[in-house]
Amino acid sequence: MNAGRHTPSFNTSERIVRSLLAAALIAAVIWSLTGNASPEVIVSRFW
């Protein structure tokens, strides 16, 4: 597990970047599906 010292931090940062990209992609799909609605409308749909 402790073979590489630099890999854990790199993997976590890469996971964060990938999760942010995935969230941005999902947000873009929702944004297009809602017909470019205001953020308040999108938030109110989930909450």
C-alpha cells in the first residue's frame, strides 16, 4: 500500500477533478433539459 508516496494524493486529486467534471456534465444536461431555467427553479426541483 505504501509503495508509492506520491500516488495517493494524485489519485485523490484526480478523483476530485473527475467528479467535478461529471457533476458539470450532469448539470449541463439538466440545464438543457429544463430549457435553460433559472438556478432557483432547478434547485427547487431537487429540494
